[in-house]
Amino acid sequence: MSNVRIEESWKLALKNEFEQPYFQGLATFLKQKKQEGKTIYPPGSLIFNAFNTTPFEAVKVVILGQDPYHNPNEAMGLSFSVPKGIRVPPSLRNIYKELNTDVAFAIPNHGDLTLWAQQGVFLLNAMLTVERNKPRSHQKIGWQDFTNAVIRTLSTHRSNLVFMLWGNFARKKRELIDTSRHLVLEAAHPSPLAGGAFFGCRHFSKANDYLKKNNIPEINWNLS
């Protein structure tokens, strides 16, 4: 599918997926919804933001989310991230709290995680779009076929990646990953609904320890 606006290394790695019937159907679905006047998040130019900010060979860590934020001005194509000037969502606030105790992280006044993505943290949502005010509304339109293929491709063609799987939805993706080639870290979801079970997972220091052990530059988690 030649008109997909996605970074070249990803376009090459996922070439076969863009030609699959499910992907053609997905594109048709989104076009139809826009013609019906539905508001889709994130904006079209940001649907593949995670891919465009973190090239295939640059990925070091994968943080998997479920679907984009469904309120206005929040979704930016990076899982858990919101643009500067937007209130930091509850799950991200808890991620910041865990970082603060794990790696002496300075909690910022914004929720923009672009600096992570630029260092190789692939902030992937399982669904890349959502309809306004309708969470999980695009869960069954084909995005999971695509993002499952993304995870499998990373697992097969890269080595020594760190996959952070938070919550039951993300943890089911473990079966797509070759755990003999990569580190898989699992924890409760950082949502307040999990009752604080996320705290103490120490995923961020564990990720850097693993990267360092494999002679891969560590992530500077600070966002200031």
C-alpha cells in the first residue's frame, strides 16, 4: 500500500502487511467513517507517529498500550503520551510515580513522551485509531492483525529488545515474542483501577540493566 505515510524502514519491514486484505479493509473503514462525519483520533498525520519517531532498527524498548485516548487533543500516536499543555492522564501519572522511585526520575509538568520515542522506546498501541468518545471502538477493524505482525516482526528480526507488557490485555501479547531473544517484563496496568499493583515493578531500571548488559545504550527516562 504505497500511500501509507510511515517511515521507510518500517515500510520495508511491514511491506507484506500493507498488501493484506485486512489492511485494505481497515483503510476503507477509516475513510468511510470520515465521510460519515465521525471524528477519528489521532489525526491522520499522527496515526503512525510511533513508527515515524522510532525507526525499526532504532527500537530498544517496546511499551504496549491498548488504544489511543478518545478525548479531544489527547491522542498523538504514542502510547500513554499526550501533547504538552494537556492534563497528564491518571495512568501516566502512575508511570511517573514508579519512575520516580525506580530511577530517580524528575516528574515533569507535561505528558509528552516524544523524548523516549526518539531514544528508541517504541510506544505502540494495539489499535492505532479510535472514534471520539468511544473507547475500544476500533478494536475489531483489523488494527490488531497489523500490530500483532509488528510485534512478531520485531521479535523475529531484532535481538535483545525489552517488551513491557502492562495489564491483562498487553500480557496476552507475550505469545508473539521469542523470549529466548528478548526480555519480557510483565506487570499490572498503571491505571488507578489496578489499585496500585503496578508500583514496585521496577521495569525502567530492569530495562536499562538489560540494555547495558547487551552493550546497548541505556534510556534516559527523564523528560526535562
